[in-house]
Amino acid sequence: MLRSFLIAVIFSETIALITVLLSPPLPQNWPPNRSGEASEQQPRYNEKIFKIECNPDCHYEAADDNGNDYWQRVETDPVAQFTGVLVIATFILALVGYRTLIHFRTTEKAYVSGGGYFPIEDPSTGWRINEFMLTVDNYGKTPAHVDFVRIGYAPDRNALQEEPNFSVQLPLGMIVPPGIRGLQTDVRIARDQITGTIIFGRFFYEDIFSRRRFRNPRVRYSSFILRIEDDLTVLPVDQHPRTYTDWS
């Protein structure tokens, strides 16, 4: 991020320096005589004589050249050349700054995901509690405020619709620090309440980049889908519609 900005600054300053070095030297009588006395070598004013005829189409023909005055000066005037270089350098710096900001937001924002499992109560036998425990992850670099989660069920993978049909919405209101995996929530769902072998959900959350000055905060979301085995182990589901793992 900082390296790209420094490269752009060095590049623009190098172009400006090369432009100055390659510019033609100033005339020997530069700057012009300002003492009020006309110089013999350089007239104080460049006068242009023109003639206006009194007819309906008469106009000042020299005015047609005003639009090209800057481009004519660029060929010989170092100041005009340097101004053009500064305009280009400013545009490059603005572009690099915008791309740096987008890169910063992409790499530093929160990335929330989650799922759950049936906790093991007796490690010696592998017996699991008959309740699904919802968990939350944050793979990003900034905290996330998870507002709520929507949960849905399906009998099996073949019964999945193109769009998730959530059955319940549960409030969470929890802060998930960055780099956290498997953070337990207060949501517990009994196995007999899960109608089928598929459970899916969608977390809705905000991060530090969600606040906007003139609009409502941007609420982001991420989804998960899991398959419950007969022994209450939980596995990912393959070959499902993409909307079940969609995120923003």
C-alpha cells in the first residue's frame, strides 16, 4: 500500500525533473525589461495589426487562435510544460490513492462465517448432546458486530430450493473479534426441531467500514449449510445452490 504510493510519487517527480532538464533554455533577455524603458533587443509588447471591415461577417480573426494558445506555449514554455506534467502526476496519484483505499478496505474488513456442531458430552464414548450449538467465525482483521442470524432446514440435499427459505430469525448482538474461529453463541437448537438432515443459515453483521455519513449503515451477510449425520456429526454439503453459501 505505502510502497505503491511512494512509487507513484517518485515516478511523477522523475517525469517533472526530466521535463525541466529537457526544456529549452530561457532567452538571454529573460525576464523582460520591467524598468519602464523599452529594450532594443526585445520589444515590450508584441503588437498584432489586424483590420476589421464593416460588413455583417466581420470578426476578429485572431480570436480563433485563443483556444490553442496553451498548446502553442507548451512547445516552448517550460512553465506550461511543467504544469501539464503536474496535472498528469496529480491524476496518477489520485488513481493510486483510490486503489490503495479499496485495497485497504478489502484486506482489513471483517469476514464473518459460521456453522455449528453437536457438542460431545462424554469423550470416552463419543456421546453427543442432542442440541445443535451455533458458532461464529471472523477471518478478517477487524471486529464485526453480528446482529442476527436466520436459520432454515431441509429434509435432504435434493430438497433444496434455488433460494434459501429461512424458518426463524434469532437475535445475536455480539461482537466477534478478528481471528476468532468457532466462537460459541447462546443459540441452541434441539435435534427434533431440525426437520431433516440439512441445516443452513445466514449471519447479518456490520464492521468498521459499514458506517456511512449520508446513508444507512451497510449490513453485510455470509451463509453456511451443513449436513447432520445419524451420529450427530456435522459435515459440509457439496453440490448445493450457490445462494446457500452466498456472502457480501
